Amino acid sequence: MAGRKFLAAAAALLLPAAAVAEQGPVTVEDPHYGEVLFHFYQRDYFTALVHLTAAEERGRVAGHAAEAELLRGGLYLSYGQHDEASLIFERLLADSGDPSIRDRTWFFLAKIRFQRGYFRDAELALAEIRDALPEELEAERRMLAAQVLMRQERYAEAIDSLADWRGSGNWLAYARYNLGVALVRSGRLEEGAALLDRVGRMAADSEELLSLRDKANVALGYSYLQDEQPEASRPVLERVRLAGPFSNKALLGTGWADSAGAQFERALVPWLELRSRDLLDPAVQESLLAVPYAYGRLGANARAAEHYVDAIDAFEDESDRIDRAIERIRRGEMIDALLAADSGGEMGWYWQLEELPTTTENRYLLHLLASHEFQEALKNYRDLRFLQRNLLDWKDSVGVFSHMLETRRLAYASRLPRVEQALADADLDAIDQRRREFESRLNRIVQERDTLALATPREHGLWQEVQALSANPALEADLPAARDAAARLRLMRGVLAWELDKNFKARVWRQRKNLRDLERALAEGRRSRQNVEQARVEGPETLDGFQSRIDALTPRLDTLLARLADLAERQEAYLRRISVRELEAQKERMATYTVQARFALASIYDRAAQLRENP
Amino acid sequence: MKRLLFPLLLLVITGINAQVLSAGAAGDVRADDQAADEEEFRALDQQVQSLKKEVLDLNRELFLLEEDLLFPANSQVAMFVSLDVGTFFDVESVSLELNGKEVAHYLYTEREAEALRRGGVHRIHVSNLKVGEHELVAFFSGKGPHGRDYRRGADVMFDKGIGAKYMELQISDREHKQQPGFLITEWE
């Protein structure tokens, strides 16, 4: 298979398409290794891993030992077994290997550890990267490093890690945003605001960056509001685009900034704008309370009361919808719907939900569904389901194997006596004895040049006849007819002898060939007998061997199936629980709003009553 | 009224703030709940990882058992298809005849054809054969540059000894430039 060119598998595996540098041609020495790659390139990582480990066990990929090991590490990573992958990489990459592949490997290892919430382990993997990665990955690495520190609440180190960064704009903007938010949340408003402000003012030319810029401005604006700096908040919130994913929050915040400065009429402008927008957005929900609050402050109590009543209705409707969504989740319909949209490939880390089904609960859970926690748990759940199907298929196959063994046993039992009889009938030693006798006879014939011995039956008959006639005493008579007959007989004898002599060499050769054929046939017969003997001894042993392998594998299959079912159930319960809790928190918020609205409404009525009583 | 609305304002702002400011996690869920979630996720993840390893090990053993049972090493013959073409060649199908009998006819999907182009090798057929001489006839079809249709065949006699026999049918344009054909390699 010399000269086949393909991308170095491990590098292709570990690096996303954009990051794959051109690799030199690699020669595949073994079709079995190529066969693993065939599955690998189709992203059937599980099959590739099974075939690779089986080929390794049978010594079929010896020509690719080092590469196969790296591929195995990468496949483990794809299969979600980062611990196993780490062990291989640590062993393989510690002090050898292509430095660029080694560094990239550690980077992707760090990334998967981070996504799975192993922050300390992610940090250790990042520390293994020795040289700078290619530009795009290097930017992501810096951001990852900052994220890892942030998630461990090591903000000062996170700030330091970003301080001298001169890399690509996008990643830097994300990193600044994340760090800014983390600082504000930990009470370090000034430092956080500086970072958020930079992101909020950056030049953006893509929807992604425009959206990030809006997000930063909203976060900064609310941070100022929370810190009772409405005058600082307003200009920041006004930087947010009017139509975009963050416009509702910005409008709500702008209103609060105005309201904090007692400019209630001005506050009503953005708040009333929000009333026409999607009620699912918490900012729109809160505007339902903000509008009557402003009317109340402006003394328009009747209008305020009207709006509070509307708000209570809206919150109660929303609460009912949330209840129905919770019900659906509890019945397990959400996870089923999520996976029903799945294209059904094999499994692995690179998998993600391609399209989110538009169910009610998903609309409430967009935030949660996008989180690493949910995605990774969903991947695990999906993998477990895949493995359940895989083992159920094997269970069927193992049943077939047992049946096959039984059939073989029966066939063996029925054929054995016939074969034994046939072998008993064929006395190979006697045949060989006769062959030897014939050979020595042939040798004698050749030695004595006994041409008659190899004559055909017809020639033999003729010879006998000529001999018998020659012995006839009448030929001795002194008569012309007798002399003539004797001369004819001599001629016939001569012709016959000449014929026999002429054919003798060819006949000897033919007999020798027959002897050789016989010898071969005998050898074949002996080999067959040996095979049969061997089969007679080993046949049952082989069948028993297979049977005991099946017997040993079957309980393992059953146990693993039970454990898979149990773990899948627990994984699903986890997904259900975090989803339900998220929805319950939203419902709780609705309840709090409703209480606030009722309370406000009651005090408006109280005041109105007081006014009627004491005009 | 003022006394009443102040907590509302605070609630509204902090509620929203928690959502706006949260970088990745769920909006309304409290931080300690989230920490407990993460803890539970990791515990489950560890169990999933170790179970996956066991399932993988079992799969390997079942895979080998199946092979040993169906295609014992003494009589096994496996045919592999690979691609080594410099210019673009789109393989569509490969068919095999063994001793005059069709044993495989495989239509490649786009994904499989791409895997072949990248260096993957497809095990198209595996069976058992007696020791001795056998005839293999193979055909492939596909599209070459400018959408030109190709159909080529190859015929080879091979000797099957004791032990597994592997044959690779490589579709290659190395011998004749721009003209894909079969190169057949045998392994014992």
C-alpha cells in the first residue's frame, strides 16, 4: 500500500478542520489500520475504537504502533473518555512527539476538561503547552486559561493573564467580557466596568460581535444601576441596538435609570414600548410592573390599577404555561424531543444538538440548554442510549452464536461416524504396501527390460497366440506351406517385439507417473486422516472453547445492560431535575411579581378608599 | 408607596442582573444549587466514563469472538478497497466475484467515498476459502474529471495457503495517468 497519502489521523482527529495544518504524506502499512481510519473519517468513533483495539490485540497494526496509540487517545477523547485519553497522551507526549501536535493535544484536552467542569485538571493540561499555538488556537487558549482561573474565582490571576494579550480581536473581546462580568459579580465594579466598557465601545463588523457588544453594554448598564449610578447607566444602555437580542433588557434598564432620577414620564417611553414584545422575555415581564409603578408615581392611580390587574393576569397565565412545561419535562418528553431531532450518528464529544425543537419548555430553557452543564450531560445521556442499543444488538448476535454452535455440534455428531467409516474402509497401509510391491516390480521390469510385462492386453493376447502357434509341431514339417507359415510367424513376432520395445520407454514413464500420483494421493489421504483425527479431538474442544467464551460474555452483557439502563435513568433524572428547577425558579419569580402587583394594587385601593373617606 | 416599591425595584434589578450577568449558567438558579449540580454532574460523568470503558472492552471481545467463530484464521479471506488517485475521482460502486460467484456489490455513500479519499480502507468482503487456487474478478465504477464515467475490471488468480489471507484492491491512477485502474496487493 506504499505511497498512500492521507492526513495524519491523530492530528486530523484532534484538530478542528480550520486548525489542521498540511501534514506530510503517510504510508499505510496495513489494511486493518486503514479500515479503522475508514470508520474514523466517517466519525463513527465508537466502531473505529472497537476495531482499533481489536486489531491491536491481534497484532494487526504493528506497522503503525505509535500512530495507532495516538489515534486511540484521540478516539477516547471523542468517545468522552477524557481520563483514558489523558493517560495515553501523558505517556505518549511527555517527552517525545511532534511538539506542535503535542501542544494542540494538550489544548484540546484542556478544553474538554473545562467543558466537563474539571477546572483544576484543565489548568494542568494548559500548563503542559510549551510553545505558542497557531494564532487562532492561541487566542482561544488564552481565553480558556482566563476562564479556567475565573471559574476557580482567581480573578487577579485572570486579569493578569489577559493583560499583555495582543491577539485576535474576537477572542480577546470574549475574554474581556467574561472577566468583566466575573469581577462585577465578585464586587469589584471598577475593574469590571473598565473591561466591559472596552468591549461595549469596540468596533464590530459581524452580528456575533455586535451582539457581544450589546451584551457588554447591558451588563455594564445594570451594574451601574445596581450600584445606584443611574446617570452612568443611561448612556451605556443607549449604546445597545434597538432591535437585537439585548434590546428588551436595555429598554427596561433605561427606564429604571430615568425612574431613579424621578423622570417617570420619560421612563414610560421605553417601558410602554416593551409591552408589545414577547412576554417570555423576563425584561418584558418586569415592564408589566414597571409601567403601573411609573403611572402610580405620576398620580395616575386608575391607570396604574388597570395595568396591575393586567399584569397579574399575564403572570398567572405565564405561570400556568410554566406548569405545563414542567409536566412535560417530568413525563420525560423534553429529553425525548431533544434526541428525536438528533441525526442519529454514533456518539462522542464533537456531537452537539444540531437543531433545537421548538417546544414550549425549550423556549423557557434556552439559557440552560446552551450551557456546558446541560450539553455535556445530554451527550452522556445520548452516549448511554447508544451503548444500550449497541449491547442489545450484541445480545441478539450472541443468541445466534449459541445457536450456530449447537448446529455445528449436531452436524459434527452426525458426520463423524460416516467419516470414521470411510477412513476405516480405506486401508491406506495396505494400499501403500501394494504400491511398494508394484514399484519394485516396475524396477525389475526396467532392469530386465521386460517389455512384455508392460504390453497391452491385446498385445499380450497376440504374443501368446504367436507363441502358441510357433510351438505347433506342424511348422516343423518339410513342406513349402509350413516354411512359409513359419516365416510369417517370425515376422509377426519380430513386429510385435519391435512395437513393444518402441513403446517400452513411454510405458515405463506412464507407470512411474501413476506411481507418483498414487504416492501423492496416499499422502493426501494420510493428511486427511490426520485432520480428521485432529478434528475428532479438537472439534469438541474448539466448540467447547467458543461455548465457554460465550458463557463468560453473556452475564457481563446482561450486567452492563442493567447498569447502562440504571445510569441512563439517573443521567436523565439529572437533566430533568436541573430543567425543572430552572423552570420552578422562573415560576417563583412569576409568583413574586404577582404578590408585588397585588400588594401595589391593594395600596392603590387603600389610598383611594382613604381619599373617599377623607376627601 | 415608596416603601413598598423600593424592594420591587431592587428585586427587578437584581433579578435581571443575575440573568444578564451570568456567563454560562442558568439564570434564576442559585449559585449553591449550581455548585451541587456541578458536583453531581462530575460524579455521574465519572461513572459514565468507567461504564463506557467496560462496554468498549466487552465490544472488543464480542467482535473478536464473532470473527473467530465466523471466519476462523485458517480459512479467512478478507478483501479491502482503497483509493489512491491524484486527480479527483468519485468512486460509486465496487463489485467482486469469487470463483465465478458474485460475493459483494457495494454502493458508496458520499461520506464513505470521502473516507476512502482521505486514506480509509474499506473491508468490503470477508469469507472462508479452502487452501488452493482461487479466482477473483473485481469491477469498480465511478466518475472521473469532467463527469466522465469509468468502469474498470481486474482478474487475478491467487493462492490461499493455511492462515488468513488479505487482498487489497486499490483504485489507483498511478500506472496510467488520469486513468484509474485496479492495483491488487496480497498479504498472508
